[in-house]
Amino acid sequence: MQNINFTNLEIKNLDKDGFIIKKNILEFDQIDKIKKIIKSNLEGKGTKDSHYPATLKSFAIKAVKFNFKKIFDSFYFFKIKKKLNLDSSADIFFGKKSKLIMIDGYHNSIQNNEILPWHSDQAYSGAKTVKKINSPDLFSLKFFFYLTKAGSQNGCTSYIPGSHKITYAVRSCIYENIISYKPFWSIKDLFDFILDHDNYNKIVHKLGTETLLTDFLSKAKQVIENKDLNTFDFDASSGDLLIFNEGGLHKGSKPTKNERVVLRYLYSKSLN
């Protein structure tokens, strides 16, 4: 098992593109054990709870519910993250002390449906109205471990490079009351939201460049018109790690060739 240490190039690429992929991080025995843990907690249980305790509060909740298996399983996941040095890597990304906010693992059987369509996190799930607008700095860095083979049209997490900068600018403009909120969770809603003439100019001003925005809109249009030809897909083997800024536009493609099992750690920075 490799220790996760960002190289200068990886830090640069994570900032530029919003994601990086690190190969062969987990060993076979670890992959096998994690898969068994995740599938044992989901299969045949009639539950959709894919979460494992990651904070003191979540450990307490599991204890009150006598879900000691999830607690012991989480101890193993904590052991994994410690060996891989995930905490320090997240600190480097945020430039300050970060915190682990969630661990989850889930399993998808072979299917012809997208796991999730193109979307951006921290976009209020597409709600028509929102009572409280959050700081644009409220987002997570995701450590996404593939425990099964993934690829184009087979369960990979497709990602539009650089899109995290666009959504950050949009969230900033909304938070600062520069533009009014409208749903922007889906790629089509975000595309239409940006192309509003008044919004477009203000988002360009926030970005400080029009080039980033026009490049994103070109890529988004390809996706919306189904002309992307899997441009934003990638191949991953069991044990590979995808690290990405959740604000960027991404999707979970349909697992058409084999089941999909993944383990995720989510980190955020303190806003205090």
C-alpha cells in the first residue's frame, strides 16, 4: 500500500483540473476485505445506509442504535486512511487543517442506468428555492477508491476538467448576492444559468477571465447534446484512487460490464 503524498505536479493538476488519479494504491488483500465489508452491510439488508461513522457524533449515533458492526468496520477504514496519510493530504489541498466529515461505501450491480447524471455538489440538489445560501468554501475533497474495474460506460466517475472553478465562481456570486439563485445542480440548469446575459458578465468578472467560461460552456454543450464521445471518462483498476473537488461537474456512469464497489472519504476545511 502506497502512502498518499501529493507531488508538486499533482497539486498543480488538482488545482487546474479539479481531479487526479493515483494508480495501485490499495493491495489485493485490502481490496478484498473492503469489498466484503461494504457488500455485507448492503446486500439483503433492505437498507440504503452506506455510511460509516467518521465523526464523534456519528460514532455516538451508531452506538445508540447498537450498530456495533458499522463501528468496528469504521475502525478498519480509519486504519486505512492513517496508513495512506489522507488527513495530511487533505490539509495540503485546503492549505489549513481539514476534517474528515464522511466515510461511505456502496455497491451497484450491473445495470444500464447512470448511477448519477452530470451534476455539481453543493448546489442544493436542484431545489427551486433555498432559504440559506452557504459559503462557496463549503465543499469537500473526495478520496474515491475503486474496488472493482471501472471505465467508460462502466462505472467511472466522469469529470469535466476545470469545471470546479466555474461552479465556485457561481456559488460566490450567489453568496455575495451579485446574482440571484436559480437551480444549477444539473449540467443543463447550470449551462442555462450561466448564459443568462446578466449572470454571464458577472461570472466572467468573478473568474477574472472569459476564456475559462467559454471553454467550459463548449464542453458542457458537447455533453448536453450527447456529442462528448466519452471524452471525460477514464479507466481505473481495482485499488486505484480518484481524488477530486466535488464542486466540479461529474457523473457516475452506468456499470454495464461488472458490478461497481467503491469506498469514499470526504474532507472539508473549517470555515472558522
